[in-house]
Amino acid sequence: MALSGFSHAAPPVVLIHGLWTSPVSWESWVDRFTAAGHNVLAPAWPGVEGSVEALRRDPSAMAGVGFQSVVDHFQEFVRGLERPPILIGHSFGGTVVQVLLDRGLGAAGVAIHSAAVKGVLPLPLSTLRSTWPVLKNPANRRKAMTLTFEQFRYAFVHNLPEQQARQAYDRYHVPGSARVLFQGAFANFAGNAPTRINPRNSDRAPLLLIAGSADHIVPPAVNKANARLYRKSTAVTDYHEFPGRSHFTVGQDGWEDVADFALSWATSHTAP
């Protein structure tokens, strides 16, 4: 949704949520970036429109949605804007940002705890444990899968007190398309994987990869390997790691530090 009261001098910001969350996960960031003078938009993935409660009751619209459909959806959305926006994505939303930048979209991009694009090789044990409830059964591929609280806590909020972890689960967790997870997990074995990018592309907009030292789903090793993919590109690629941040970094206490760093970096790398 677009918010009013923004400055035409500031570039718009498009926030792209990840798997197992919805645009609601950006609620605090929308308010903060709007107050900073930006027109902020937080569209949903295909099939993830609606309230958290409604999506939990009936997740059928997102079942079988693939990553290509997600990227194409956001490509159409971004191309409909009057000017190139700053793209900020979390988790698989960060992967979407990387693919969109590779396609020549966006004024700058920030990928926060990004799921890997094709070519990233590290597979930490905590990543496997976080995703195994879905990946262990190939029949899940066409389903929309919900994490139990225990699974969500390990993957997203393991370093939060239980009460805060449950609040995050109840407020933000929605079922997610298992197909997207399968496509990301097996991208390196697929010749035409939808998460592929051209890491040598020197014409794309600047990219910042943000990692969190305590993330279980996407530990820093994954984000560092992702950044190294771009080493033969002359386009700006930066990496920054925040200590103690879990995968729930967009809502975890101290989220303001991450949000402010991301926006400051992006605006400083956006042409006037």
C-alpha cells in the first residue's frame, strides 16, 4: 500500500517480505521510512494477500506458487512505478531483490538475510534443520506449509524469550509455498533455476547484503558466499553483518538499527 505525506525528492521504497511472513512483517519499517520522507510500498507475494488470520484459515491461494511467479509479480509492480525505487527484501524477498536488480530494475537494493541465489554453495546444518520439516517430503512441493511454533522458534526467533517468540509467531507467521523453498534448495542442481542471476553483471544497481550473526535459516556463511559471487562485477556490492540478529531481524528488538543502516546505505547509493 502507498502511504501519503512523502517527499517527491526521496526515492520510493518497495519492501519485499519473505517466505512464511506477509507484508505485516514490515509494519514498523513502513512507518519509519514514511516518517523519513519516502513513499513506502509493501506489496504481498501472489497468494499472500489478506490478513494473517485469513491466510492461516485458507492458504490454498499460495499453494504451488513458484519463485518465478513471485519475481514476475514484483517486476510488473516495480515497472508500474513512476521512478526506480529502492528495493529492500528479507529472506526470499532478498533473493527477489537480487533477481530484480539483475534484470535492470531498482535504483539500489538491500537484501536482508537473503536466501541464496543459484551458485551459493554453503549449506549450514542450522539451515538444513530449519527447512527439513518441509524438504523431507517431496510431496510437500505443491502445498502451502505452516510451521509449528517450535519450528518457527528455532528458525526465526531462537534467541528471543518464549513470550516474545510466541507474540512474533502469532502476529507474523503465515503458511508459505513449499515450492519456493524446494526451488531455492535445489537451485544448484537445476540448469534453469528461477533464482539464477548473472553475477558478472556490471550494469545493475548497487547491492547491499545484510547478515545476522545469530541467524539459523541463513547464517552469515551463506550471505558471505552470496556476496563473493559478485566479485567479478564492477557494480557496487557491499556486505554488512549485525551481531546477535536472528532471522526475525526486521522485528527483533533493535530493528531500528538495521532499518536505518539499510535506508542510509541505499539513499547514499541512489543517484539524485
